[in-house]
Amino acid sequence: MRRAARLRRGVALASLAPLAVAVTLSTTGSGSPDAAGHSAAGPVATGGGDGVDACRISGPLGTQMSEGLPTAAGYARSTGRVRALNLLVDFSDARGEGTVDERLKEFFPQTTRWFERGSYGRVDYRPETPVKRWLRMPKPFAAYGIERGAPFEPGYRKLVRDLVKVSDPLVDFAAYDLVNVLVTPNAGPSALDTVLSVTFAGNREAPVADGVPLANTSFLYSRQDDGSGSYGHTGYRVLPHENGHVFGLPDLYTQDGGGAVGHWDIMSEDWGAGNDLLGWHKWKLGWLDDEQVGCVASPGTHDFTVAPLAAPGHDRKLLFVPLSHTSGIAAEVRTRGGNDEEVCKPGVLVYRVDADVDTGAGPITVADAQKESGGCTRSPNVHAELSDAPFGVGETYRDDGSRTRIEVLGRTDDGRWRVRVGRD
């Protein structure tokens, strides 16, 4: 549906600049816990993989929200218990719309369940709302100058400072891993016109409360309601997208919309039907172990049996062919299940990962097995062209430049897929 691309362009302008500021403030690190017990970065499982280190591509210093491994320091933990502080905010010129419980029900427990499913139980996402009322900001909304593409300075810094002043007597900020600021949805324009929701991640220069900087903070504004009647079921997904940034994941849509990745990752499209993260992102976040990654760094032919990404268990779920220190080709099996609600063509999804490409500039590109087909879905706000991108049994992906081919040989009785990777 063409409307989805228009909506995503609004988000790109809203979030790309702030995220760039946030990431340049963070530095590379190991992800070890700080004094408050917070992990410095989303972990990547270490050890156990046969030659898997060759597949840990990395981006040069200064790449904004690089797809490289490991994730840079400064982001929130992405495994184990994640305590999310929810603060509900209104203004004198935009008074709280409805009750705080009604606003919270737009996102919870759906977000918790999304992370539980997508991480195979490795994330215990705990939303907490210690203040059960709207927190009135001392200035009207218009005074902060919040608009699409607004950087952290000066408007958001003023807003965060005021938020700390109002809430600090009631909240122990040091007890939380991330902050969700749920703004009353009548502040600012409709999301159909302009998407304001944004995240400032890895921002070590953020205002400090209770001895910790509010370095990983997501702001949620008007409801992403496309009028299709699906909002009650899918509208919460803007929060997993924004929290994905808090964990160190980049935007996969570009100025042209979701045409690079389509609906195959929530960091590309968070409107419309439910979707998941790519396997590369799950490895990056520590949701897949090294043993679940088939690394093909040497020439020759390599045969694998690959389980669907949505399936439980510890089977192999991701294949990766490194092309250089900064790029490679990934393959995974996508089927309808788990967080993926609208997979109309199950198969092996192939995509290129570039760790030296900034957030919002196309760090991941999906290969389309059926180019210019128009896709196989008519689901609202799903990029249709790439909906039939996976390669089916008997189909082969070829990259002539790197002499790489990925053949889909067949399926096993228990639902796994047989895949052959060749490198000349």
C-alpha cells in the first residue's frame, strides 16, 4: 500500500537527526555493567561458534548506529530483566486526553509480549509506572518547539529537564534501564500527517537524575491509527520500534520509505500487521547464540538445515557470508508465526548488511526473489513489493560480484529448511 511509504518518510525525518546526535556521543565498548548495574550495550553472545568471529563485521568509528558487532557502549541492556520507566506527560495547551490507564493500555502488555516472543524469552521487559497521573509540564507544548526532525538541543533538553524537575521527587531514575515518555496524544499533529515519536539513544550528555543520565529515552506522541480498524491490535508497535533504538538498532527505512527492507523488520515498518526483527538484529541483541549462526567465511559448498526464525528452540536460525570487514550477506527462514503475522510467501529471506552505513541511509537491503511482482499481500501499510521476497524451494540467490550463491534445496518433515551456500 503506497500510503505506508508516505508515513514512513515522516518518521525518517522525525528521528534520523536526533539519533545521529545520540550515537556520536557514545563510544565503542564491551557492554559490561556500570556501577548501577545497567549493561552498557546490547550484548552479543560470545564463544561456541565454529569460526563465527569472521562474521562479526564492524563499522568504522563515527558510523551512526552501526549494524556492526558488538553494539557500541551506552545503550540499554537487551537481554535479561529490562525495567522500563513510563512517564505520562501533558501540557497546559494539551491537557491529558483520557486516563493514564487508557494510555498505558495502548502499549501494555502488548509490548512485553512482543519482546518475549521475539527474544525467545531472553528479554523480561517490565514496564513500570510509579506515577499514576499525568505529569503537567511547566511550559505549554508550543513553547518547547517540538516538531518533526527537532534535534535534542534545545527543545528536548528543556523538556527533559522540566520532566526531571516534576517527577524526580516521585521516581528513582537509577532503578531503570530506559525511559518511555508517553505524551498525551493530542499534543502536536496527527501521526497521519506528521510522526513526532522519536528516541534519543546512547546520549551520555542528557540531563542527569538520581546520578544517571537519561541517556536512553523514547518519546511517544499521537496514535499511529491508519483508520483500518487495526489500531487496537497493532498500534502499540511504535514502542518496540523506538525501544529498538534504545537497544542500539538503526532505522532501516530511508528517505524513500520502506523499500529497502519492507515489512521484514520492525525497524523498517512499524505500521500495519505485526512483524519481527531480522535474524541479524537478534544476533546483535543477544537473542541468538553463536551456535545458532552458520558462518560461511571459506570458499566451497556448505550445506545447512535452518529452522524458521519464529520457531522456539536452539536450532540454527541465521546464515552469514562475510564479504569484507564491514559487510556481508545474511539468510534466514521466515514463516508466519511468532511476531510475523502477514508472511504470505514463506521461504529463505536473503539480505545484505553494511556496518559502515548510517542509520536511515540503508544499512540493510533485502534481495527480492520476485522483482517487480507487486508482492503477495494486500495488508494495509505493508510494503507490498517485498512481501514475496523470500526464496522458495528450487530457487537460488546469486551475487555475481562476490561469487556467492544461496540455494534452497528443500524442507524437512519437522519444518526446517535445507539451504546450500556456495562461495567460489
